Amino acid sequence: MATAKAKDTPATKAKAASGDGSKAKPWKLKTPPGTSEYQMYRAADADPPAIVCIAGTTELRYHLSAIEDLHAMLKKHGDWMPLGSADEQKSAADGTVEAWGRSPKNPAKGWYGLKKGLRGRFGMYMPPLLEALGLAEVTHDAKNNRMRAI
């Protein structure tokens, strides 16, 4: 007899990312629904220091501090938080990782995304990285995914 998943349990476990987070060996990740692959690496020597995300032919950059800041916020939040991924041109739903990633109340005092026009999708690309680093759990459903700190 099949049992229902507990409400606070991730739908599936993501595989650990391959790579070491360098430009030569970037982390190879999948979006929370598992539909797209992308790569990320640390660019500590960039100005400002960044996490570089390569999704197809598009390069997005987020403040390097986003990893620690997002983890700290999730720990303080203490529960599951919806991801709410959205492009920069669209508004983010309140109470989501995406909304926090562009809020003037976060430690970056606004957008973690660094490239104007490509500052969104924080809630799509950062959560799997935190999961791969062992800092968070992320659900992997077709939509409405969530995350929480470990």
C-alpha cells in the first residue's frame, strides 16, 4: 500500500551537483522541476564578486554573498518558503525566495541579480545550488516548489 508523502518532506532528492564551483569545473545543476540543466561557478575576482549562472546561452550573475545571505534568511524563516521564480520584468509573489532576492530589506538592499534585464530568476537558479552545497532542501515538483534551510 502506497503512503502519502509527509507535507514537510521534499518530493524527491536532487543529486549532488558535479563540479567544484570553479570556472573550469562549474557546478552542473538542474532547475527545481528537473526540466533544464545549467551551470554555476564562483567568480570571486569579479567586480563585484559573483556567482555566475550559465543557462543555455544566457549568462546571469548574482552577488556572491547570495549563498550565505539566502541560507541565513531561510534559517531565520524556519520553515518551507515558496520559490516563486520570475523574470526581472515580472513582479514576484510576496513571501517567496524570488521576492526576497529583490527586496530592499535584504542584505544586498535590493536585487541580488547583477545584470540589468537579467536580474530575475533568483528563485529558480539559487535554490538548487544551496541544495547541492548541503545548505537547503528543495522540492522537485512540476511547479510550486519550496525550499528550507538545513
